[in-house]
Amino acid sequence: FSRITYKAEIDTLIKQGYLAPLISRAANFQMDPTKANIKIVAGEYVARALAESFDNTQITNRICKELIGYKDSRKAWLLFAIDIEHAEHIAEQLDKNCINACYVHSRMKGDERDEIIRLFKRGMFQALVNVAVLTTGFDFPGIDLVALLRPTRSPVLHVQMIGRGSRPAPDKENCLVLDFAGNLQ
């Protein structure tokens, strides 16, 4: 295409019911990759450096403690982690605090990952932590909380992540976006 053929504003799509409203609240804890001097390669933060700086028990506990405050008001959470170990640590900490959580990542067999996603969609897990698996092409309208625990410099990736919560669903008033990664700034 050489020109835009049709333009629709997001607020119009929300009013017409094509998208669910996204609301954001400042998280009490913010990862700051600039203060941590995280290396940038090809315009993006290096995942290993992010994990070394932000995947630790103190930070994970602090973030999970804040998330637990939404246990009764938000039904289906999609969380974006830095790497596989980070996803495992987040899910373990949520489980320890009575939040049914699971994780998916690229090293899982496809049928195992598909089963976890199916169970999440059926409500067997309140939180699904993922590592670059459910960023695009994942559609579950019931998601009413998106938590960003993965800093990114990519506006496209950021929009894709929060967009997972923009699908409208019955009884879904909006989707809360909690940004622990400083992406909204």
C-alpha cells in the first residue's frame, strides 16, 4: 500500500466496542534499566543483563506482593517476563501466595504449552507468565490485567504486549496495565 486507506482512532474503536479500555496505574516498584546501565544491542536491552539486574528474590517478592492486591478484582492476568528463569521465579512466588500461576516459554514442547494455555483460558490459572511467546497472535479476551515485568525499548513490542488485554469480553469493563518495567514512561 502506498497510502492509508482508512483511519480509526483507538477511542472510537473502544466506544464502538471493538476494543476494551486499557487503564494503567503506576506500579509501586519500577525497574530502571538506565540506572542499572543495561547494555543495548540492536536497539534493545540485552535480556541476560536485564535478568542479572532484575531477576532476584527481593524484586520478585516486591512485585508479586503488589500483584496479589488484585487477586479478587482481576480474574485473568498475563505477565511478561525477561527470560525463562524469571518467568519461573514469578510463577513460583505467586503460587506461594495463593495465586494459581503457570508459565510458558519457547523451550516447552508445543503440546505442553498449548495445554497450559488451554487451562488458563478455562480459568484453572489466574496468572500466566510468559517469555516472548504470547506477545503476538495470542487472543484471549478474558485478560483483564497485563503486567509488564520486562523492560523494552521497542514501542512496537510494548504495544503488542499491552494489546493482549485490549480484547473486549462479556463482563469485562477494562484491562489494567501494571508497568513494573518503566515502559510507559
